[in-house]
Amino acid sequence: MEKATGHINLQLEDIFCAGCATDMETVLCNAVGILKATVTYATGIINIEYDPDEIEKGQILSIVRKMGFKTRLL
């Protein structure tokens, strides 16, 4: 039986460079429980696939905010 995954989409505010988007992807992908993270610099949208048994949505938001970005759920 395949394990269920969670999905979350976030809108970043004040993202000013493609390097920041790359850094955000790296940090998120290295976090325990995050299976995949894609940041689109042009739109500021983050698409995240995660294991809800290992990480909660609030923890994901906290990771992004600790990097200095304001974000909200889409």
C-alpha cells in the first residue's frame, strides 16, 4: 500500500532574486519529511509535497519564515 502524501502551496512575498528561490528549494528539500519542493521565482509560488507523518504544515511555514520570507497558504 502506497503511503499518502500531503501537498501545500505557498505564496512568497518579497522574493527578489532567483538565487533566493534556489536557496529556498535546497533548504526545504533538506528538511525531514519534505519529499519535493519547487519554487517558481517569477510567481513566488512554492509547491511542496511532504510526508504528514514526519512534518506538519505549520513546521513548513516556520522553515520558510525563518529564512526571512513572509508567506501565506494558497
